[in-house]
Amino acid sequence: MAVAQKGQPSNGNILNFRLGNADFAVTRELWQVERLKLDPRNQRLGYLLRQHKKAPSVSDKELHKMLWDIDPVKALYQSIYQNGGLLEDPIVRTDGTVLEGNCRTVALRELRKKHPDDQRFGRVFVRVLPADVTDEQISLLLGELHIAGKIEWRAFDQAEYVWKMNKIFGKNYDFLSTHLRWSRSKLSQKISAFEETKAYLERTGDPQGINRFSHFEEFMKKQPLRARLQQDPDFIRQFGQWVFEGKIPDATDVRDLPAVIENEEARRTFERDGIRAARLVLENANPSMVSNLYSAVDQANSELETISLQEITALQTGNEARLEKLRRLVNTLRRIETLAGIKLS
């Protein structure tokens, strides 16, 4: 959250914040837990609703059950119980809707149910936003907490947030880069990946759902893939089809795709058997991909093939230290010839 201004009013319950280039007062009050209402439109709960195929109109009771079924919420319950209360205040609207702290609310409700006479779990300090707070200010607040701050959302939720701030609230990359402490390139990748994931899900109805976001994010990170997309706008649809068909099982597999599609044999294997089979084709053609030894050989060859005139001169003048290293290399290669029964020249 934005840092509170110093010099609070004398009652000590008012915190002044600046968000969206405007100041407003947040009131810290002690409420009964029963006053709190879960917020199905909360950005952080979007993933949960999609998993259960529920609309944002889901009831408070249903949402409570979905959250309570999650192991981290049960772990939070134990933590709150051991601590004797919350460390961080939930943030709420004046009507009790919890904008930040839905999981904490569920844990407190369960503690209240189990310990009805324990007032440590019957009442909770909350930070009440003013009635006139705007959606834009709330979005800025949540971004500060969950992207620039320490409690991170899932990657898809982060991307959806950035897309919304850019496309709906009209915040440009300069603003978002400063607000979220992200580079412009990262912002661009997140927004593009979100848009393509959304289009992919609408086309395919993939049961893996937003878990596929990471595939599209890896795609947007790879310059050769982005360049190919610029030349052929339908390439992203082809990529999505490969993902849907299981030819690219994990997001990390996307990193091999540029090399695969540049190699004819590897591409044919990929389209038939998937990217992991195609990777074996590449590895057979270039053992440096999987071998530190041959990677070092490639690096040594590259250095020797571009040896500088200064180094040649040093060898010509009989620099013994340099000559000894080259002699050692020659002797090692001769030993390998003998051991393997091969001829390297």
C-alpha cells in the first residue's frame, strides 16, 4: 500500500493515502467479523472462480467453501490461531465488502466458528476505504500490494491487471513502469501474452485454462518467435494449436521452439511427435545443447578461429606460457584419438 502520510489526526484512527494523484482518508476501525463480506470480483480470486467455472455472482457461502478447501487458507488459519489474531488489517468498503483479505476473512470465520467465545477471533481491525473511492484508485492500490509489493498474484492475474490498467484505465507504459517497477518490455510481454491467452481460451475451451498463460508468456519472451509473428500473424494460432494438441507440454519447452522450427528434420519430428522428440534431433545434431564438454569445445573453437594478431605475435616470439597451453590441447586431442580409436584429422 502507498505509504501513510505523517501527522495523523489526533484520534489516531485516520490514515491519509495518495493514490491516482488524489488524497483520501482510510479509517481504521474495530469490526465484528460477521460484518465482513467476501468479494467474488476480487482480482486474486479470479483464478479460483475459473477453476470452479463459477460466475462473479457466486454466493458468499459458496465462495467461502471454495476458499476454505484450499490448503494455504488452512495454513493461514493455523498461523492466525497461533499468533492470536491478524498481523495485517483487511481492507474493506463501507458496506463490508473485503477488497483485500478474503482469505484472512475465511480463516477468521472458521476460527470464530470453532472458538465462539474467544474475542480475539470475533473482532478484527479493518481499514475502511472512503465511500467515494474510485475503481481506478482501488486498482492502483491492488497493484501496489500484489505486483510491486510483497504478496504476488499468479502470473495470469498480474497480466490481466496490467492489461486492464492499460486498456481500460488508459495508463501508458511510462506510468505503469514507474507504478509497478517493471520494464517497458516486460509490460509489453505481459499484455500481449494475456491477450493471446484469452483469445486461445475462447478458440479452444482448453480445460487447462489459464495455466496455459505461461506458454504464451514464454512465446512473447523469445525474440525469434515475436519476429515470426510479425511476419505471419497466423503463427500465434498455429502455436496455440500445438499447445492444445500437447505437442508443447510445459511452458519451458517453448524455449526450444525457435531452434526446432529452423531445423527441417526437427520440425518434422515436432509436428509428428512433439517438441521433446524434436529436441533429441537437435541434440544429436549439436551435442553442445546437452553436454558441458562440447559446449566448452565450441567456445574454444570460436576463440581460436578468431585469434587476434596480438596473440599470433606472442606465439611467434616464443611466449612459453601460451605455447604450453596449446601443446597441452594438442596432446589431449591425440590421447582422445588413441582411446577412441579414431582420427581427428
